[in-house]
Amino acid sequence: MFDTLNLDYAATRFAYVAVALMVLMMFRWVANAISPHDDDKEICQHNNNALSLQRASLYGALFLGMAGSFFRNPADSFGQDLLVFMQDSAFVALALLVGMYVIDAFILRHVPNKQQLMQNNLAVGVAEAGAYLGFGAVLAGSFAGDGGGIASALVFSAIGLALMGVTYWVYEHLTPHTVERELLDGNVACAIETGSLLLSIGVVMGFSIAGPFQGWAEDLLSFGVYWALGTTLFFLFRWLFDVVALPHVDAGTALSRTNRSTEGATHHWQTAVSIQLAGATTAMALLVGVVI
């Protein structure tokens, strides 16, 4: 009896893994088909790290979004659960393909993303990676729980993507440097902070909508409130971390290439500062998400 139960459990888990891998391969095929370049050749033969990072983050966001389906309330049978997982996974893949266009066209709108990725601009790859993973967290939260289904996932993922754009706009206007110019200049330090911002906001929004569907008015209000809370806490925590953990560093100035004094040493110093800030703010977002 014990062995039979173990075999049945293993078989059901294998079915989910098989569906996930099938969706991944289809997603990869579509992404390659709509790309104006041979991405596989660019990555494997030309060692394009920026494009490779972008693709890796897309795959991570895909699996992150699909994982939210496992937090739905179980159906009456394994077959129904598997069908729901297939439906959710297809939606996540489609949403990410649309999200790629929205992020390129509206969030990082002044950055020719595809061109910069082909030129192996790692800064653009890092910023896009944060955006995609943040959107994956929103997709995961939109499925976790029960009652909303595809309709709520569509609404909350669209609003979440729009709010990520608003957050980026606020960040662009509050920083002492022009973010998109820094990305075009290949400033990885600035890109790490930008990506961590978009990831952190996505994590907070994902946690805020996870759980049972309480009704459109209540859930939309909660979503908006926690987006505002997450955005405010990000900038507040960034300022506090700058003051407490980096008292001898002006992080805003350090993250701008235009303020460097020597090309080599300062570039590594900028990156070290941004990694600390990114790690701290992402951890803060996870804590806020768990608390709410």
C-alpha cells in the first residue's frame, strides 16, 4: 500500500513537471520566433551575456508564475487539477509574451532594448531581468488562492504591470541621474538597483493579492494600498540603508557613471554598493509580503 501511494504521488508530480517543461519549450519556441535575431546563435556562439540573462529571467518568471497555480484550492480530482494547471500555465506564458512588449515599449520606453541586448549591454539585461521576475511574482500571486480564476489573473496582472510602470516613472524622477541614459551607457550598478526596485514591487504586489478572492472592490483596493505601501517603503528603506549601512557613501551619486572619478576602481565600487542595496531591498520586500 505504501509503495502504491508513493508511485501514485510520483506519477502525479511527474505529470505536472511534464506540463511545465512542455510549456517552457513552447514559450521558448514562440520567443525565438518573434525575435528579429537568432537568439540561440547570439547566446551560444557570441557569448551574449545580456541576452542570456534576459532569457534566463523570462524562464524564471514563467516557472514563478506557474508555481502560483499550486496554491489554488484543490479540485475534486487529479485530472481537474492538471487541467487547471495547464490553463494557468498557458495564461502565464501568454502574459509574459505580452509583458515583454509592454516593458520594452512603455516602461523602458527610451531604451532600444533589443538593439542594446544584441550589443551585449549587460545593464539592459539586468534591468529587464528584474522587471520580468517582478511580473512573474505578480502572476504567481494572481493565481494563489481560489475564486478569481483567469478573470482575476488577467485584471491583476494587467494592473500590476501598469503599476510597475508607474513605480519606475517615480523612481526615474526621484533619482539624481537619468536612469535610461545610465542603462544605455552600460551602468550595471544603476541597472541592479532598477531591477531590484521592479522585482521588490512585484513581490509585494504578488503577496498582496495571494489568497482567497474577496470581491473586486476589496481586492482592488488592497492591491492599490499595498502597491503604494511597497513603493513608499522601498524609497524609505533605501534612504535608511544608505544612512545606516553606507554612512560614507552617497548611493545616489555612486550609482551614476557621470560622477565617477576613475574608470576602473569606481565602477567596481558602484556595483558593490548596488548589490548591497538590491539585496537589502529585496529582503525587505519579502518581509513586507509575508507580514501582509
